[in-house]
Amino acid sequence: MSRIKGIRMQNLFKIVLVWVVIFFTACGGGGSGEGSTRIDSLNYIGKTTAANLDEVVVQKFIKSLDITSSNNDLDVSNDVIQKASNTVVSKTSGLVSNLNKQVNGTVSGSVDVTRSTISSVKTEIIAVFDNYNDGDDETLNGEVTYVITTNNGVITAMTMTFKLLQMKDDDDDISMSGQIDVVDSSRIGKTFTQNIVFKNNEDDSMMRLEDFVIVFDENDKELSYSGKVYASELGYVVVSTAIELSYNENGELNAGGEIHYQGKDSTIIEKSAYDNTVRLEVDEGSNGTVDKVEIYDSSTFTIIPNREPVISISFPQSIYTDTDMSQVTIDIYDPDLDAYMTEYEWYVDDKIESTTLAISNKLFKKHQTVKLKVMAIDDREGDAKVGSSSVEQMVLNSKPIVKLLLDKTNIEVGDKIVLDASGSYDVDGDSILFDWQTQNRGYNIHDDAYTQGTLYLDINESNRSKVSFLGEEPNYDNFKEIKPYGVKVTLDDQDGGLSEFNSSDIIVNVMDLFNRDSILLDNHNISTDSITSFGIGDLNNDGLIDIAITTDSYGDYADNSKLIILFQNNLNQFTEVKKISLEDISPYSYDNIVVADVNNDELNDIAISSITSNGFNVYYQNNDGSFSTKTYYETKTFSYNPFPEENFLEESSNSVKYMNTADLNNDGKEDIVTVGQSMLGTGIDIFIQNDGNLSSERNVLLDGYEDHNKHLSSYIDVQDIDNNDLQDLVIANYILYQEENGTFTEVLYNDVERLTVLNDSKLIGVNGFDKHLSFYTKDTNRIYEKEEKGIDILLANTTELYSADVTGDGKKDIILGHEAYNNFTILVQKENGFYGNQVYSLNSELNFTYNEKTMALKDIDNNGKEDIFFLGRNGFEIFYTK
């Protein structure tokens, strides 16, 4: 049996591929093979009972079969077989007869294949070797029959039958006979089934493989073994693979694969161990117990002493007091595949704090040293080995954790935003210092708009964990969000830990002030070019704001239907239309409409005027919603002498440029005030309501003839400015304070063209072509002094100036109309000033009437906030405050 070790499995597979060599040897030479004779097959002579196994006997079997040997390098290449199959299919039987040749050089001897047959499905090749040597120090004599099955030119199976084939080299002289069946499966690889008898011709010892099956993977690596192996001196063992063999990416055998050898009374298990070693476990009673273990070098089969377990510890790169220590990983393996027991010791500054795998963060603090020691003890009886490894690391100071919150994420223009870092903390428990900075001055405004501005930080020194900021900057039409990119906070734990946070990662949504709607007059068969004036108010006593329109005689209503009313329904839609025929005041112009109850019947009436006339008409509303015939009211006539050197008088009365209504005598009834021009200058007429009629009782002449154009204004602001419970007037750059006797005292502000009252202590003024608003602060009861600082706005050409509460917070905001740009500007008043400077553009051009009135403010949807109403080229546009 000792000489059988020379039979290596790769020698068997070399014979499997001999037929490949036949087809690729050079043509030439002679040799007929006629001297060959049929030789009988070998018969196995030896023990046929189960072998009495020990590790020495198993070593012989293993070394003979070369199982799991590191030198086992089989070359069963799919590419080689494919080439061979293609050659076999393409050759004819006539070509085979020409392949019986004598080969000289590196390949010697001859192969006789004259009895071979070739077809496209099954090929039989009978090769008789006569001292054949392919240069590999092995000489073959004997006969091999190859039966090859192909499918579409691809070899799928092959059977080799050996008839006393002799293999001889410098070390061995072996004879063999039997059969090997090879099946090629694309699913798993190749399967070799062997029934072969070997004989050592030097000592006549024999070996037999009975139904011995080897399965290879697609890379020709052995996966499993099964079958019987006989040795003439020992008997047989049953070989099986309990755990399939596996290989790493380098083609090396992985540890853990098992091959079982079962004899008469015992079983020996061969396991692939680490570092090119083999573990043999002896189960003396085949009852599943391990009675003895030996470790061998797989190349030399020398015994290797027991080795200690190998331990690898992986710590987090840095440790802080809040580090998740479950990140610690431990990798342990025993190179001999022994089982082992693990022990853990956690030290904090050399003191044991835990003996489990995990350690609580509460057990250590910053600047302490944490050490983990791991020990693994294998279970080798009488020769246990202990592996040990340790890692230690300093606990670092943690940086403060920044928690930065906004007090609000949806803001209105000009709102103060509070950045709150009070939720920040230090995991080490250190106290934190807060340092706020502004790196840049300004906001980053989305929607492709960017502008510089001023960013203010409001730091409370007693609580530096919070800071507020606000900015003054130009904004653009309907921007949606801002990022306060200039604010940075640094947290210092006073132990070297610094954390920074830049507010550029914060986005604040800016709420649009308005919902927009349009009233397309084309839908009502109204030409916007024909509109001369409009007014708004409840005209059918349903509590909803309606629209009154006048048109000239060249419009769509040339049949003298020049007053048109659009009624609003509960859905804020203007659908119903009423047409009222008017009597002309002047040929082509109705320039002003006011809607008010001027006869104290709780129904709103309509007053209509023209700049080319010296009065206005009132159409009184009846209980049925109709309007009665007009009543005409004329402004006062003045006598004057245009030529003082002559005794000559002329008369002039005021035209009506604009009208407004208010209770001017505190009787609870609506009166009418008009402003217009005469030859003497700008005149104001006040019509007091009395017994259902209006009478012109008060008149004011503002200026001389040469300056009358300067003071003509498109609106009159009526309110109590000096808090004497009497309504005062603001017209252009004049304030007319009403006295208790009904007269007015004039105050003129020459450095602006238009004024409006913000509150009882502040005025706002503007020059039309400037981009600057001026503020006036009350000095005495009726005198306002101009402030040095005003507000710069984006657009010039301000034609209309209003103050109204459009945000519903009780503070008046500023609204400026710009006729040249078809838009308006909103400045929202907050506790600390005006912000936003937000421009809203109209969908169409403004439709200028004769008195240039295109804009009105009224709470149209009854939500307590002033809405903004525009007359445009396509109809009316309404900006509903949210």
C-alpha cells in the first residue's frame, strides 16, 4: 500500500485529455501499430472488507488520492474540450486513418487510432499507445477507448475504458484498467464517475475505485467526493463529503470543508484548516464523537502543534462619551478549527469596569483611557491554548451639538425672525458659550433675484443662546423664500470643543400678501377703452361690495347707457350686470364716481362728476334697487378781478377733479367734499347732508391762479389728524385742519407733491419722480418736521399714495401706485419700521381715465383687511389680502 501513493488524480485526468493531444500533434512519421495485442483487464486482488481505520491509515488513503492537496492543479479546461469537440465533428473517417503517425522530438512513441469512427452525435476513438510520451516523463502503453457524445458541436459526456494501460516514470510503474464516465453540466460543472483498478507493478499492491464520484464546479475545482476506495493490504473505506468544499477569489481552498472516511469501526473526518493545514478528527466508534485530533501540513503531512486562537479587535476611530460602543467588533478564529471560549475585560484608567462584550457610556468620561482585553481559550483537551489581544484609546472631548431652530418658518415681509440655539447641548456636560456673527450683510433671495441689504443682529447679552435678525432690502415681485445666509453661531465648550452652524442651511418661506383675481369686462360686453371712471360700494344692500362704471358715448353703450353696475355674489364673483341710462353732464366724460348714502336712507347712492362741469349729479337708490333721476349739485361761484387796475369782475366756479365722502360735521351723516380748479386756483367745496339733500356750505380756495395745477390731486384723504374729533383734509401736499366753527386752517409742505397720514404722529410724503419717501414727525399739535432718514423705493413715477392696513395687524402700511410701470409697491409696517418694498405687477396695462384714477382700496371680501382694486386694459384686477 505504501507505493500506491504515487498514483495522483491529475494523472487520471491527463489520460482523459490524451485524445485532445492526438488531434493536435504534428503530422508526419510512421508506425502502423500492427504489433499491438489485446490485453486482458486487471482483476483486483486484495482485502474486500472494511478497513480498520486510524489516522495513519487515513493518511495513506489521502496521500494516494491526493484529496485537498495544495499541489492538485487539474487542467480540465472548457476551452480545450470545446476546441477538441469542434475538431472531432469536422473530421472525416478518412482523416482519422491519417493520424496514425510516429511522432519524434518532445513527443515520442505512437498512437494507433485506426479503429476510430467519427460522427456529429457520437464519436468512438480507440487509442492504442505504444511507448507514448508527451514530454512529461510518463510513458504510456496500452489501450483506451473514448466514447464522446456531442450536442450541437459541444461535448456533453465522455466515457473512457482502460485496458491494462501502463503508466511508467522514474518513480512509479502503474497499470490500470476500468472505466471513467464524464458528464459536463452547465449548471454545476463536470461529474467524474470512476470504476478503476490500479496495480503497482513494483510490489504488486493494488487499489480499486468503486463508483467513486468527483463533482467539479464551473472553474474545475472539486466540490465533493463519494464512493468506495479499496487498498489490497487494508480493505476499503467509504469516502463522502459532508460539507461541500469552497474556494476563495484566488482559487484557494477555504477552511471548514469536510471529507469523511468510514471504515469498519471508526470514522475519520478530514477538515480543511487555516494556513495550508489539514485537521484529522478520529471518531473511534463512528458515533459522532471526536476521540482524537491531529493537525497536519497538507503538503508534507507532518504533524503541527496546537495553535492558539487568533483575535482581531476593531475600535471606533475616535471615542467620545456618546460614542456607540456597539461599533466595537471582534473577529476570532482558531487556525486548527478548535472550539473556543471568549472572555472580555473593559478597563477605564486601569480599573476593570465590565466583563461583557458591551460597555455602557456612563462608565467613562472624557480624557480617560478605555481599554478592551479579549481572551480566547480553545477546547483542546490536555493542550489548551489561550489567545489574547487588547486595544486602548483615550476618550476625546466632544464638540457641542448645535440645535438651531426658527421661531417661525412662514413669515410676512419685514417680520423679525428669532434663531434659537438654546436647545444646543454638550454631551460631556460642559457649559457652552455662544458667539454670534454676521459674515455677510444681506439676504440671498430665491427666484433668481439677489440684492444687498443690511442684516441686523439683536443679541440679548443676558441670554446669548437666542438672536433675532431682520433686514431692509429691496425685494422682487412674488419671491417665495429667503435664506439668512449671513448669520453664524459658534459654540465653545471651553475645553477646546468648537462647533459652528451657518444659517444658510435655513430656509424661511415668505407668505405672499395677496390672492389675485381678474374681472374680464369682455365677458360682459364692455369695452375697457370706453370706461371713464369707476367707484366701489354696496349697491344692492346685500352687504357685498359692487362696482359702478361710467362709459363715454363712443363706447359699446353709445345708447346713453353710461352707468353700468357689476354686482358681487357670495363667491366673490361679479356676474350680474345692470345698465342705467344717464343724462350727459358733458359730452364725453364722466370722471368721478363715489358710492355713499347721501340721503340717510341706509341705501348707497351714486354721485358722478366731470372735470369739465362745475358740479356733480347724484342718483339716489330706491328700495327696489333702481335709481331715481339725478339731482345736480353745483360748486360755489367766485367773483374776481383779473385786471386790478380796471373796474372789472369775472365769475368762476370750481370744476370737480375728485370727490370723497365723510362725516364732516359730526352729525352721523355722509357728506361730500370735492376738489377742482377755477380761474382763482384750486378750490374745495364741502356739501353737507341735510334733510335728504346736499348743500354747499363751505368753500376753500387753496392757491392763486398761477399754481392751481400743482395742487390738483387724484384723491382726497379725510380723517381726524389733530385729534380734535373733527375730520381734516389731505389734498396733494396740503393739510387742512378743520376748526370748531367749520373753517379750515391750511398747512403746506412744499418739498413733496403728495402726502398721506400714517398715524396721529407721522406723515409720509413723496415727489412723483423721486425714488424716496419722506417721513414727517409731529413736533407740535399741527406742525410736522421732516426726518433726515426716509425710505428708498425701487420705482419712481409715483402717481398714487395711500396708507392702509393690508395685513390686518392694526398698523397702516404704505401703498404706492406707479403709472409708468403698471404696478404698485407695498411697504409693510412692523413694530420697528417698514419692510418689504415688494412690487406687484399687473397682468395688463393700466387704463387711465380722465382723472387718472386707476386704483382704489376697499375691504371687498369682508375679511377686515383692505384689498387693492385696479382698472386695467383688460378689466379689473383685485388683490385680495390674505
